[in-house]
Amino acid sequence: MNPEKRVLIVSNRLPVKISENEGELAYQNSEGGLATGLGSVYKQGTNVWIGWPGAVIEDGQKDQVREDLKELRLHPVFLTQQEINDFYEGFSNETLWPLFHYFPTYSTYNPQYWESYKEVNQKFADEILKVATKDDVIWIHDYQLLLLPELIRKEIPEVSIGFFQHIPFPSYEIFRSLPWRKELLQGLYGADVIGFHTYDDVRHFISAASRITNTNSIANELIVGDRRVTVDAFPISIDYKKYNELAESQQAKRNERKLKQLINHNKLIISIDRLDYSKGIIHRLEAYQLFLEKHPELRGKVTLIQLVVPSRDNVQKYKELKEEMNRMVSEINGRFSTLGWQPIQHFYRSFPLHLLSALYKAADVALVTPMRDGMNLVSKEYIASKLDQKGVLILSEMAGASRELSDAVIVNPYDIWDFADKIYQALNMPEDEQKRRMVAMQQTVSKFDIFNWVKNFMDKLTEVKANQTALSARIINPSIQQKIGIRYFYGMKRLILLDYDGTLVPFHKQVNAAVPDEELLGMLKTLAEDPHNTVVITSGRDYHTLDNWLGHLPMDMIAEHGAWYKDHGKPWRSRRDLTNDWRQEIYHVMDIYSRRTPGAFIEEKSYSLAWHYRRVEEGLGTLRAHELMADIKHFISDRGLQMLQGDKVIEIKSIAVNKGKAAKRWLERDQYDFIIAIGDDHTDEDTFKAMPEDAITIKVGTNISAASYFLKSYEDVRKLLKELCNAEEAATNQDKDMLLKEAS
Ligand code: ADQ
């Protein structure tokens, strides 16, 4: 983390609980994992944590609360009761929470909740904008604040913004049903780094971005206008040392002994969660019931201690869950209890940390079996508390934690039959196997603890910002554009190399629809008619099309990446050394793929074949393209051929042909004092590399490139060309010598 930067942490809740006793306000620090982890951040330097203080504060008390919290490095966002109902309990917990945890039928879609969600996100933004500057780092947390990154980005475009989501990001098929899906994604695009717990969440998010907002991505980076947004996995963890030390304390040891006596030294199974349908409480009870049915010999010898922390009990679904849970606990206890034994000890309340620690220590088996969970910290707390390295963790494959803790006994929580068998296996697992698994998991959790998580996220944010800054220095701004104009003006012999598709015109679904328009033809004509200029169009297109569209202008042309070329006024010439004996075989393979892929087609050029999939269903095209490439990879390598991956196209051509080699013909023929080369895809990289050092090379887009500058789009290329067309006039209005000095 950059030590000079101030960090503003933003989350729905502040890490304090406010209570009122006879008019006096009291503040109690919350001990949650996040508060511990981020405590190492917000208590440093001038850092601040911004959020809701967890209670409705009367107007008359707000100033007092603000003052009190300031001393704790906290900055409040006050919410009204109506906002808590609609924004928090409504949109956050009744709409997003169930949907993101794969309970779509539990989701309520209510426009009033959505309005409130927008208003409260704006309220957070307003509060942040009161304190934030462009030099701060803003780290926003969780699904209650999905719109916030963009709301801040709009007001402070340069600021560094990170976003972390603590719950899963669902598959596109689930997410797409949200009426406000687009707005939520666009809200998040304001961030520089978007973090999730697992790679699956990352995948789902990128897929939703591409399908819902048509946002392109390269690996795990989304291309949002001229910005790159990094989407990555940062699995959260716990303060390992704290739980480890707690388990070592005398108090925990005493409590563990008492606990074992209370359950008659039975085998102890624990389950600890917040009351939530995502946590799998009902399925777990069903599996335990089945286990007791199948193993009468273990009745009386095993006790399940179930702790459930009350949560969201104003929401209907939670009330129903509580009733169902209570019904099942009494059914199981009623059915199996004996005078001296009860199969489940059920507690519906929060427990102090030292008691949790004793439970973790004493438990032979921990059941952590959510139906869905972003990560699940209980599993990691159990592992950290196991000083003797004995004990078995039964972990749901639906918890993010299962990606890291592969040495746990993994269950599908819906498969209660297998689940029941796994409880039996866990209770009978040999000690050496328990230890082997526990040691491996302890190594993971102790290494990747909460502090490591904070560091990884912050380091990534710093890295992304540094890359953005480096990139933006290469993006042509009005001042660089003006300097290029001046250098152009002073050039007496100029070479202008221009790619066509994606550089001078936008991409079209129909390859032959990219006809040059009047504006473009006008500009090319002006440039080409200037006696100081040699303009060369360097395209991958076939020469017939180029000739039809541009042949009437006094320009030179390179077609099919250099297989054909032409000086103005002369006929087209082709490279004599090229053969086509590979063609039929490749055509045959491409044809098989075209038949299997609606929307795909083959473009035949004289020395190359291109397989286009721009009109193929999103995702399917990429899949088929990869299959096709794998199929022909071996064929091309020993035939002197090359495979080019363009924008939704794969092209096979001779390795001897490339735009750089073709451009050399012009470079070798003459001495130029002004050279500019502009292109958008990786076939243009050969041109950039072939250029002399003082040439101006420009990549359209923001990919990694050998070019010295970037432009965002074909529209910006046209603006630059217009500047060149008008350079004469612009420069005569200014002091030329001074300008030349500046430009160099
Ligand atoms: P939660 O859904 O709250 O968090 P989890 O990660 O399991 O779920 O954390 C629960 C915390 O509550 C644990 O620290 C646990 O010790 C504590 N707790 C549980 N029962 C308790 C009891 N009876 N008494 C006292 N404390 C109790 C969300 C996501 C998770 C993600 C976290 C962190 O839903 O998937 O792991 O954020 O990102």
C-alpha cells in the first residue's frame, strides 16, 4: 500500500454498535472479522471508515454522534427508519441477498426498494465527497453499495476506488432476472479493482458484464470506455493468530473441560451460523436426523451443539426459517432423546468469543454446510482453534472456503444421504488422518490470513492505478495531438500508414458494410493530395474491396497483410514467393466449423483464409474459435503458416507475409522526416515494430502494444487526421519556431 495515500473504508455498517441508556449514548467496538482486518488500516495515519452507525439517530443527537465517532476515526452516514426498511431490509436483504445466494424465488422486486437503494447509495456518495480528495484510496465493501463506485468516479475521476463483495456473485442466468441488472453493473464499473472471494464469482461477473452491457474483457480486465477495470479473486480470511492464541488461553481450556463434562464426554459435533436460509440449517438437521436413524448404535454417544445467531428477524423468510428450524430441532429431540441424553443442544443467541473458542476446541466434528456462502469464516476459525490438530471439518462445496480447504471432508449440502454418511465417517476418522488434513488446512489459513488479504487487495489497487497512470501518459490528449500537428507541418517528406477496419471505420457485423463514408474519404483525399505526403492504407482486406472503396484516391495500398501491394496509378502486385498448396485442407476444417456454428463464415483471400465469428452467439463463437485453433495448430506449424487472432476473426496466412515487412518497402525507398503509423489490432504490431525510432506509432484501443501512443477509438483517429489536414492553418497562427521547439 502506498503509505502517503489516505484510505477511506466504506461499508454499510460501521464497526461499532451504538446503544442508548437513559439518554446517554454508548459506543461498543464490533469484533467482526472485517473490523479486525480493516482495523489495521483505518486506525493508521489519517484514514477513516465511513458507514451507518447501526441505529436511527435523532436530529438533535447527530452532531454529538459525529463528534464522538470522529475520535474513533469513524464518519457516520445517518439513515432514517424508512431507508432502513426499504434500502437495507428491502433491496439489500430481500432482493439482492437471496438472488446472489441462488434463492431467486425468495427475491422481491419492488421499485420502491430500488428507489431507496439509489437514494441511499447517493447519500453515501455525498457523505464521502465531503471528505474525499483525488489523492485518496476509497475501498468500498459489499452488495449494499453496488452503485457507489460510479457515483464517486463521476465526481472525482482520478481517484483510486476498490470494491470488494463479501457474498457470491451469481451466474449470469440468475443475475439476468434482476430488472436493475444493468444499472448495478454500471455502478460497479466505477471501481478500478472489483474483488470477489473466488474465481467462480470473477467468472460470473465477467460473463454478466459481457452479456448484459456488452463490455469486452481481456483475461480478467474489463474494458470500460478508456478505463481498465481489474476483476480478481481475494479470498478473505481471519486473524489466525488471534483464534490460535485464544484457544491457548486458560479460560478456553477451562470452558472446554466444563463443556465436555456437560455432554458426558460424548463425541461433540458443532454447527455455528447466523440465522439465514443460505447457511443450510434445515438440510443439516435433516442429514443429522438421517445419521441418527441409520446408526442407532451411536445414539446417546454423540451430541450436536447448534448455535444460531439471531439475524434479520423482521424479514418474513427469516421468521419462517426460524419456525421450521425450531420445529425440526424439537422433532429430532422428541424422537431420539432418552432420559440422560439429548441429540441436539440448540442455542438461539450470540456467544462471547471465549465460549466460541472453547466450542471450536472441544468439537470432534464441525458442520459448516451452507447452501451458498461467499466464503464462510466459521470454517477457518475452527481450523485456527485446533491446537492439537485433531478434529474434522465437514465443509459444503457451496462455500467459497471449499476452494482453499480441499482437505476438509467436502459435501454437497443438498445430498443429505451422502452428508449423513460423511458425519459417520468423520466421527470414525483415524487420528493420523485427522491430523494430516488439519495440518494442511492450518498451513493454508495461517499463511493466507486477514492481514494478507488486506495487503493483497491494496497492492493490487496500487498496481492497477500505477498501470493506469502509465497508460494515460501515452494516450494522445489535445496537447500531444497539437504537437503531432506541428511536427507534421514541418515535415517535408511524410509517410502516413493507416490500417482500415477498427482504425478508420468501426467494426460492422457484416464485413462488407464497412464502406468509407464521405467524411473519411474527404480527409484521406486532403492528405493524399498533399505533394509532401505518401499515404499507404495497410489492411488485411482483399485487394478487390480496397480497390473498390479507395482506389480512386491518390494513395498506395497494402492488402491481405502484405500479400498484395500497389503504388498509386500502378496495378496491384503480389508476392511471387507465396504458395497456396495448404489452402484446401484448412478450408475443409474451417468449413466443418462453419457448418456447426450459426453465424460463422469463411472469407477467402488470395493468400489467406479468415474464419469470422462476429455474428455468432456470445461465448459460442469464442469456444468454437478455440476448438478450431487447437485443430489446425499442428497443421500450420510445419507449413510456414501463421495463425492470426483478430477481433472475432481467425486468419491463416503465410508467415512470410506481414504488414511490417510490407511497410519496409516504403521505408527503404525513400527518406522521410515525418512518419506516422496507426492501427488497432495485433497485425499492426508488425508495422509498429518495423518503424524507425522517431516515427509516431499509434495503437487504437488500450491493449499492450509496441506503439508509442494510444487513441481510444476510430473517432479519435479521425480527430487526429483532421488536425493533420488543418495543421497548416493552425501553425501559421502561432509562433512556428517556438512550437517546433516544444513539439520536439
Ligand atoms: P456472514 O454471512 O456473517 O458473512 P461468516 O463468514 O460465516 O458469515 O461469518 C460469521 C461470523 O459470525 C463468524 O466470525 C462467527 O464466529 C460469528 N458467529 C457465528 N455464530 C455466532 C454466535 N452464535 N455467536 C457469536 N458469533 C457467531 C459474510 C458472507 C460470508 C463471508 C463474510 C466475510 O456471507 O460468506 O465469509 O461475509 O467476507
